[in-house]
Amino acid sequence: MKQVNGAAVFRLVLVCIIGVGCATDAERAAPAPAEQRAAAAPVPMDALPAESTGGFDGARALMHVEKLVAIGPRPSGSAGIRQAQEYIRAQLQSFSCNIEEDNFEASTPAGRLPMKNIVAKIAGASANVVLLLTHYDTKRLANFVGANDGGSSTGLMLEMARQLCGKKTGASVWIAFLDGEEALVEWSDADSTYGSRQMAARLALGSELKRVKAVVLADMIGDRDLGLRRESNSTGWLTELVWSTAKRLGYEKHFLSGTQSIEDDHIPFLRRGLPAVDLIDFDYPPWHTTGDTLDKVSARSLGVVGHVVLETVKELEKKVR
């Protein structure tokens, strides 16, 4: 993602800094060193009881994050991301989800890379669709395990799939695990959001785009000091629905009144005319550093956001039947 703040633009770039370095291809694909893997050890559980979060289990979501972090770096086209794909697929199968995969090649500054979007589809009483999104790739940086950025929202959406797959829903719900959100070199329209651009374009080729009535993206939502601000590119009524749902559930201190402008995986869907909202806590100092480790991610934060998303889906079902 990229944050825009007036004239200042914070881009995703590869830079030579102490502790990160300019990684070679071999370094980028290498497993994390021992000190990084140590952060994948179990962390103290601060999860809210599932019965208080509508059944959504933040501890289970954190378990998925732990499994992903243990793989190591997971940049697009790497052995690590292939392991992540296998893990996501296996979990969705265990939840009896209907799974669709889209394998495609993306033209990137690093050459043509194989990418894969994985979508769990839950058929509802209505053909209208609520689309939930996460990216599961990590930034192509040496020893970067992306516990929060790439890991937290993937764990959240896997637990969302456990909650919804095999159950009758009012609207159809699709949960998309997207490849290639991260820029390979420097954030631009051409070097970013590969998976979301691919999915939005495929939906537009047929009649499915018209079925999608709302898009909810989660990204970097596991921070222990959770504070989400409204994203200014997002659709107003959908943002208000999420924030009012959070207030009703008693989570006002985590869903803040301020705004921010973020370019992220929701943008390709907005450009196709779909209502979309980006749930992201960008006030996260370890962003794109080797410090983005499991100890920074909170089961409680995952439970809070998961509860809000689950209840937002229910509210949307009332609107889109």
C-alpha cells in the first residue's frame, strides 16, 4: 500500500538501510534467520472470548498468522509464497469451502512472475455478493516475515472462512486471498496490486462484477496498539456502516475519527465502480522492516476487527438481498 499525506508520498521502495539492506534474489527467497524465526514462537494470548465476538476466534486467527510467519518471507513468485498458498488452500478445504483459484502471470520490474488468487465462495440465499479481501504476499525484502503486513489479515480471513463456509448466508460471500499487493521495486499503478487488478478485470469480463455489492478489504489489522482511521478513497456509506457497527459493538477506541489516504487493494475495485472500504492501521512503526514479527500481532486486535467485519457482513446482507 501507499500512504498519501498532502504533498508527501510514502512509497514502497527497496532501500539500503541498516538491518534491511539491498537484497539479492537469493536473500529475498531465503528463510528468515534464527532471530526472526524466534519471533514465531507462541506469544501470550490476549484474545477476547469467542462468545463475546460473535463466534469469531482471535486466537485461531493468530494461530494462522503464526503458521505463515514460520514459513519465512513470502514474496510473490517465491518458494515461500507457494508454501503459503498450500497452507491457505488446505485450511479452506478443512472448512469445506468452495475454492476457486486464478493462476496468472504478472509483468513486473523483476520480470514475469507466476501469481495466484485464491477465492472461497459461499453461496447465499441471494446471488448478490459481499466480497472480502486480503493480500497474503510479503514485501520483497531480506528476512521480512510480514506478521502484520500480509500475515494478520490473512489469518483474519481464514478465521472468517471458518465462520462462514458451509453456513447459509443471506447474500453470497466471497473471501479472496490476493497475491501481489506489494510493489516489486517502487509503488506505482503498474507495480502494485497485481492480484486485485487481476480479479477486478476478470470480474468485469463477465456478469459477475454486477453481482458484487460491497468490497471490504483488511490490511495490517493485527497491531497490538490498534487504531484504524477512515480511509478517504473508500466509499462513504460503506465506511460509515463499518464505523457505526464498530461503535455498536463497543470498539470506538479502535475505530478512530481521523482520516488517511491509502492506495491499496481496494482501488482497482473502486475504479470499476464498486463500493469498497479499506480497513488498515497504517500507524505501525515496524512497517516494511524486519521488526514486523509475530510478537507485534495481537489476538485481541484480530478478534476486534474480525467481530466488526463479521457483523458488517450481516448488516450488508440486509441491504443487498
